[in-house]
Amino acid sequence: MFHPELLKNKKILVTGGGTGLGKEIAGHYLELGAEVAICGRREPVLRETAEGLMAQHGGTVTVHSVDIRDHQAVDAMIDTIWQQGPLTGLVNNAAGNFLSRTEDLSVNGFNAITNIVLHGTFYVTQSVGRRWLEAGLPGSIINILVTWIWTGGPFTVPSAMSKAGLAAMTKSLAVEWGNRGIRINGIAPGPFPTEGASKRLNLSTIRGQDSQDPAEQTPAVRVPLGRIGQMRELTNLATFLMADGCDYLTGEIIAIDGGQWLAGNGHSGHLASLGDAEWQAIREAIQQTNAADKKLRTS
């Protein structure tokens, strides 16, 4: 679909680039000639991803272990990257989410999501954007959002609130920074096959069982196109937005969800029928997943 050197001479940071959508986007950028930096909290995962992508595509992937909730650590990471030359692009992909009734949320649970999605993304965006502005350099930012910015996100309220804030940031900075050569757009994916989302947002996966219950149907059932997305479809959109040639496009948020949100088929509103015992089982399953992931980060 694209010229094999479309992104040659580009240097792009993908946050949360070790897994999921971030890994796929980073790989496609590398395939098309970009130099790629990826960051996240799990250094072994990042290194494994970088080695795998370079073995597959060649090129250069640099790894930066950072907790984007720490603004000083973010600024230090961007300084390190800049020492080898400025970025030309940024993909804000790092996120966190889980299913929960809002009345059951703890302050720590709420902050765990908002500190990554809202605060962390702002820290990275400001740190990169400030350097572009100071040097008079152009740049392009892509924020990975959700369709819940338009519909609300029942049972994922911290994420929905945070992503809505990032949608506002996308539109605001498009105006504030546009006359200085910085573009900023958003992608709002629907259901795509990622492990992290499946373990915390897909009820049938969380429960570890198949069911005909509408509350547990796979996301594809609720998509007008009748399927979940293919990764290359999303990475093609991320490439288009990052490439030269669409320089007049800024402040836009593009849904890529097979028409799901237009049909009123959001991912979580159907869970309103669940009772106390079912939500308790969901909480316990997600806690087990979180504990296993934490063990991986510290091992």
C-alpha cells in the first residue's frame, strides 16, 4: 500500500511500544524506513520486541524503560532521545484500563488509569512539543484514543474520562501549535486483537469461558462489518497520519471500528445486567491478571 521508504529519515517515539497496538505500529514504521524508539515499564518486554522487530525488518529500534506517570523520568527520557537527534513524530499509545462498576472503584484504581492515560500522555506530549517549539522544528503527534470519547464508557469511567481529556488536548494543540508546524491527530480504534484489552475488557476472556449470554459475546457480534479489525488496517491509518503528504490534516480524530460506535454498539453498556456476585468474580479475575503482570515487571 505504501512506498517501502515512505518514512525514511523519520524518527518516531511510540509509547507503550512493547506490546499490542504500539508494537504493531512501531513495526510498520520500521518496515517503512523510520528509526523507531519505544518506551514502557517492562524493559525485558521492550528489548524482546525491539530485537524481534529489527530481526524482521532491519533498521533501528531503541528501548527506553520509563514510567510515564513520572514527569521527571519522562523529561529525562526525551533528553536521552534528543541527544541522538530530535524526533519527527510521536505516537501516544501507552494506556491502562479494566472493567469495573464505578461505585466499586478505589481511589488507587482510578488514579492507576488516569495517571497513565491522561497525565502521562500530557507529560510526553509537552516534553516533546516543547523541544520542537524551542528549536523551530515541525512535528507530528498521533494520540490513540477510543470511540468512548463520543459515547461515554460505562464500566470504564476512568479511561473514558482520560481519553476524552486527550481528545480535547488533540483539538486544542492543533490550534495552539499549528502555526508553528506541529500537527496532532487522533485514532479511535474499535475492537482489535490485543492481549491486554482482552484480559481486562472482554468478559468471556476474563471469565475463561464461552457463553451465549449477550453480556459475554465477542466484540465482532456488535460490529456492523461483522468482524474485529486487522492490525494492518490500523497501522496503515497510523502511517498515513505520520507520513508527508497529509500536512493539511490536524485536529482530527478518526474512528476505525467497522461502524461499531455509529450503530450504538459500545463495548460495555451491555454489562449493566450483571449482579454483585458476577462483578466480584470479575474483580478477582482482573486482580489475578494484574498480579501476574506486576510479577513480570519486577522479574
